[in-house]
Amino acid sequence: MVFASTIFLFYFLPLFLVIYYLAPRRARSLIIALASYLFYGWWRPDFVILMLISTVVDFACGKSIVRDQDCGKTGRVWVVVSATVNLGLLAYFKYANFGIDTLNAALAPFQLGSLEWAEVVLPVGISFYTFQTLSYTIDVYRGTSQPVRGFTDFMCYVAMFPQLVAGPIVRYNTIAEQLHSRTHTGGKFYRGVLAFQAGLAKKVLIADMLAPVADRAFSMPELGLFDAWVGILAYTFQIYFDFSGYSDMAIGLGLMMGFRLPINFNRPYHAISITDFWRRWHISLSAFLRDYLYVPLGGNRKGPIRTYVNLAATMLLGGLWHGANWTFIAWGAYQGFWLIVERLGGKRPFYSRVPQSVQIGLTFIVVIFGWVLFRAESITHAVSYAGSMLGVHGVEMGTALVVEPLHIVAAVTAAVIVWGFPTTQTLVTRAAPQFAVAIQGAFLLALAQTHYADHVPFLYFQF
């Protein structure tokens, strides 16, 4: 089940909210958990079992860590158990196909045959909830989080449907008190509705509208310079409005249920460097990689060379987290390269002396070339597409892409929102009447589009 669908908007969500608010407060976490299992299992009920495995294992590991530490032991063995189970499930379901394909490709020149393999289906959102449950056991071990009070609360934390399948990655210590006791007010619910409506409009009216242009561009073997830039700009706006739209909806749904979930985007295309970009883009993942990978590797505490190695390793693994393809690994390497270059310059890009508006523009171009790797089907495809952006295949205009007026309207609207407006969360907090009215209009258009147009899945569902 997805947010931008008739079944969710007109049946699941209204029924859930009615049951949730009619239920006693002590039963609401259980209702969230059960509704989340229904939400998650709508496509594949058997995948709920995987999530339950992570839930039971990490709940037990958290309790065992505390018990061992109370007895004078470290409890480290239970962190190893948690990591083994969570990362083992993630490795098998997300990377087994990639590993077998890579091995067969390596064996092919030697004519040694190939391994027969039944393709593994990737469970939606497994990257998000495994990281989330793993962070709980690590935080309990470190003493930065208290163990959960009861299994029902932990079920609610892991399975909570607003952010289950595409984040943000919520750490237990940021939501622990809210699981136990949270406020439900009309103002919070109203802001949640606005945030959800804004997110749906961003997804359906901008991201989905630009998707055909990006898909067409990346399906072509060669493009002229103009068409290549049109295609990658369409994708640049598509991925932002798709993912930030989902995050807005998740935060909005959380507010409707009394939860304050962390923001995941802070105007990333306003970044003045790649370092700044990663403070603004997918904030929950950036913080996770920093606190659970970069810092444990030594961070910047062991000299400059080790710092560069740690940055490279963190971004390579961050790229691999996004998908089982060499393009994502290359994208991670690309991001790591720029972070290292900026670290050599004192966390500033080499263009830091130019006006800020120019810094934003240059950073945006660096990000765009990164998105080529992120979207391309292969490294060869990415290199060819980047060559098209540089004019290698000519500069023909409009010969390959069909750009309709609605595509242009969506792109211009995207640019105006990106560089002319504050974040959705800021606008929702202010709740100005003109914003609320505009959102209602956009939301009604999005509902109509959702009902009559083909559905475009959220891009981050594949991760």
C-alpha cells in the first residue's frame, strides 16, 4: 500500500484515524502496530515476518544488553547478534542477486559456467527498518538510550507506517517518550494534515509529472546536449520532490497521531558545498552514517589521511546502501571524492571565494552530475549520458524528448519552490491562511491526478 493511492487515502487512513482516536490511550500503540502490519503486508504478507524477526531479535537484544551490563558484563555479544541478524537479512534480500550476478560476470571469461540462482524479491523498506532497529541496540549498548518499556511500544516504533518504507530513519531515543506519552491537539492534527497534503501535491503534481521526461531521457542510447540537460534536470527535481514529498507525508501522518518525527530535508539545493548538501539532504541517513559508521571508524580524530579514508569508506557504503548496483557504489565514491576535496580546503569548496549565489549554482551542478550516476542503468550508460551533457553527441534541441506544456509548468513550479520558498515544515508551522488555501487547491488537483492517472511508485521504495 502506498500513500498516493485510493485505497490509502479514502479507506485505510480515515478508518485508522477513527479507530485510533476512539481507542483508549493505552491501546493506541498496539493499534498503530497492527495497522502498520496491515499497511506493510498489503502487497506481500509474508514480508511482515521479516520485520517481526528484526523486532523480536532487537527487543530481546536490548533487554539482554541491560541485563549483562547490570551484572558487570559489556553486553557486546548482543550487539553482535543484532548486527548479524539485521545486516544478514539486509545482505541476503538486497545484495544476493547483485553478488551472484557479479560473480557470474567474473567467471564468464574463464568459461567456468554460471551459478543458477532464483531471483530474490526485495522487501520494500528493509533498508530503513533494519537500520532503525539496529540503531536501537547500539544506543542501548552505548547508554545513550534506555531500553523500551514494553514489546508493544517497540512494535509500534519499528512498524510505524508513516515512515516505515522510506524513512526518515527514526532513532528510538528521539521518540521514546512520545511512544509512552504524547499529546494530541487540534493544532498538531491540523499541521499534520497540511504537511501531508503538501507532500502529496509535491509527489503527484511535480515528481510524477516530470518522471516521463526523465525516464525517456535515460532510455535513449544517445542525446544531444540540450535534451540531456532537460532529462537530468527533470530527474533532479523528480527525486527531490518525490522523496521530500514522502517525508512531508510521513511527518504529517506522525503529527496526526501525536508524534513529532525528525525532518529529512532542509532545502538541499540551496547548499553551498557538497558538505553542506549532506547536512540538508536525507538528514536522517547522513546522521546515521556519521554516528554509526564514520565516527566509529575514527572520524577525523586519527589524522588527515585516516579522515579521508573514513570519508571515502562511509560514502561508498552509503552508496551501496541505496542499491545493489555498481552505479550506486560509483555515486558514493563520487560524493566521497568531493567531501575529501572540500576537507582538503578546510570544509570549503575550491569555489568558496565567489558570491554565495554562484556557490549554490556550482554545487547544484556537481550534485546534478552525481544524479547521473544515481539514475543510470550502468557505469557505461552514466559515462555516455554525462558525455551528452558535455556536448559529445551534438547539441541538437528537442529531437529526442517530448516535452509538453504540463512538464514545463511542473519544472518551473519546482524551481520556484526550491529556490523561492522555505521548507514545508516552516510553512506548516506558520500556517498562513494563503498557504493553507493554496495547499487545499493543490491537494484537490493531486487527488484527481491520483484517481485518473497511472500510479508512479515512490523512487525510494526500491531502496
